[in-house]
Amino acid sequence: MNPFLKDPRFAGIEPFEKKVWLASPTMHGDEQRWVDEAIQTNWVSTVGANINEVEKQVAAYVGVKHAVALSCGTAALHLATKLAGEKLYGQARPNQGTLQGHRVFCSDMTFDASINPVAYEDGEAVFIDTEPQTWNMSPEALRKAFELYPEVRLIVVAHLYGTPGRMAEIRAIAEEHGALIVEDAAESLGAKYRLNGQWMETGTLGNYNCISFNGNKIITGSAGGMFLTDSEEDANKVRKWSTQSREAAPWYQHEEVGYNYRMSNIIAGIVRGQLPYLDEHIAQKKAIYERYKAGLADLPVKMNPFDEVNAQPNFWLSCLLIDEDAMAPQVRGEQDYLYASVPGKSSPSEILDALAAFNAEGRPIWKPMHMQPIYRTNPFVTVEGNGRGRTNAYIAGSGQDIGADIFRRGLCLSSDNKMTPEQQDIVIEIIHRCFK
Ligand SMILES: Cc1ncc(COP(=O)(O)O)c(C=O)c1O
């Protein structure tokens, strides 16, 4: 028997019969109609009315001139990054990436799909520490990074958990240094940000912008993603690259490396059915966030923060951060963990185990990229400068690392928009019992 189920702290709580998910797909019925139509009309391919329609609708929703439908957000990020590399450094040979020999400043606390394309293109990611106000790229650390690496011309920035980052400052710094921005809005479709007094959608704030329709996102196609831009030339280039880079010739003729990254018309049918419900999903996620905020207000925890004046998140995931003095001991190895239960305190590991015992899904905060084994030797910059080797056995120093701290003290809560208020209240109660 799971030890939490016989722990007297949790007496009276029964496991959920049906799992309460972190974020699962929410279908409405219209999806089936557009998928069926694609099959009935035999547009079972990477061309068809669903693709044309979702490109039109998403472009209109976010306010860009062109949306290019692709197989996934990762594909969009790859082609966006490649486009930026080619713009900055020219066309690469077929066996080389466009970023070879170049560094790129990257969000540190994000999913690795944001920044792996830098490696696909042979560049070196320099990770920029996170700020506590929105849990996104720190503009202050970005400034430091330009002091250390003034030659850098590309920034890849993500909006974590649907909360817009401090884009006004990041854009201003980029402009100062003649740098381009790849914006990863995979988690933040529908989130809004006030730039120079004007509300804009995330996915329109960089030079090259990407969204995702992965199964766990605010709306989904089961898979899928998009490249968003105002530039017709860039949209055409991404369309060409995504369909194997065919030249205008009667046969297969290629002058550039190609990819099979185009969205399928079946996937587009699901996205087409979901799009009318985007705002409804955001409203549900916002209600979940607010219910957690109220329900957890008496505990030594904070919700994932956002700029209440200049940002309207899509509230994709609700998260909490345990106050330092309420943290019970917790140790994490590379693939395992240990923690102790202490009255009045808890830890992300304990809360996640408790939620799992009662059949609710949570997740650790995305482990920062600079802590990942694969990127462990890449540069990392904090507000203090070089983030590697910050401590000294002989001299006291701060060794400040905001991303590592949020990873240590934070966790993602069940945020499924089909979770009922009653189920959420039980999740909230389980968290309370962890602090008993
Ligand atoms: C921040 C971020 N970027 C990129 C991706 C990749 O998108 P996809 O799964 O559609 O390839 C995801 C999620 O999957 C993500 O969360």
C-alpha cells in the first residue's frame, strides 16, 4: 500500500477514481467534423482546407500576417532558429548548421525543445538565468551576458507556463545590440502582453515566432505547431523548407536542405475544431489558478507570479513555490530523490508523491537547461555575471541561481481544465495535509 494512504495526516481522503491530470486534451466535438470532412474529401495529406483555414484563423487571432502550419512546435522552432541563423550568418553548407561557431542567448528555465534547435544548427547555447517576477529570462542577466559576449546576435526566449516574460526590456536590449529574437510561445498561446501601451499576443513579440499544438497545450491538434510572422518572405521560406525544399522544376530539384515538417490536414482538422474554444480554455485555466491562489493563501507558498499590469497569462499551468523557511529537507540526484517529512514544512517531492498517491498529476518545475547533463558545460549567465564557478572555498559569495532555486522549491499543480472545483478542493486539501 502506498505509504501516503495510511499516513494519519491524510486520514479521510480517498484517491480519485479517475486520474486528475496536469493538462490533458479537451475535445468539443467540432474536431471530429473537420477530420471526417478531410477523410471524406480525400485531403489526407499535408495540403487541404483545414490547413489553410487554421493558418488564416491563427494569423487573425494573434495578429500576424502569416502563419505557417507545421508538424510540431519543435519543427517551428527549428526553422525559426535556422532562419535567424541564415539571416545573421548566411546560408550554410548542407552538412553544417547556420549557427556553427556562434553563441546564442537562451531562456534557461524552459522545455528543452525551445533551445535544442540551437544545437541542431551547430550553435552554442548560453543560458540566461531566470527572474523571480515572471519565472522567465532575466533582462538583467541578459545585459550581463552582452557584457561577457558582445558578439552574440540571437536570443531565444520562452514564456514559461503561459506567463509572458519581460519582453519590453528584452526587446530593448536586443535592439541595442542589433540582436534578433526567436520567440517560443509554445506554452502561451492566447497570453497577452502590453508593449508600449498596446496589448499584443505572445507569438508576435519576436522576429521569428512559434506556437505548439502538442497534446498538453491550451488547445491541441494531438500534435502540430506554427511559425508566425509578418514577413511574407520568411513565411514562404519556412513553407519551402518544411516541404523538402523543392525548387521550381518539373523534377525534384534541391538547392537547400529540406525537411518534412508540414502539418497534416488531419491534425489541422483537430486544431480547427479547437480554435473556437481557445478563449474558453483560458478562462477555465484562469479560474483554476485563482482557486489555487485563494485555497493555498493560508500556506507558506506563493503561486507562479506574473506582471499584473502588463501581462495577461493564459494560465496554462498553475504552480506553487514553497517559502524558504517552510522547505523540508529534499535532495535530488540526477534521476532519484529523497526527502524528509517535517511538521509544518514540506517539499515539492513530498507534495508530488502525495498527489500521485491520490491519483492526481503534478510535475516538478522544468529543470533548468544549465543543470541538464547535456548542457552542463555550456555557459550560464546570472545577474552577477558568469554563473559557472560562482563559489569559492576560501571566500564567501552568493552563487545566486534563481532557476535552480525555483526548481528546488517549486512544482506544477494539476491544471486540467476538466478538473471540477470539488476535485481541485481535494488537491488543495492534500497540499495542506503535506504541511501538517
Ligand atoms: C516551451 C516549449 N517549447 C517547445 C515545445 C515543443 O512543442 P512540440 O511538442 O509541439 O514540438 C514545448 C512543448 O512541447 C514547450 O513547452
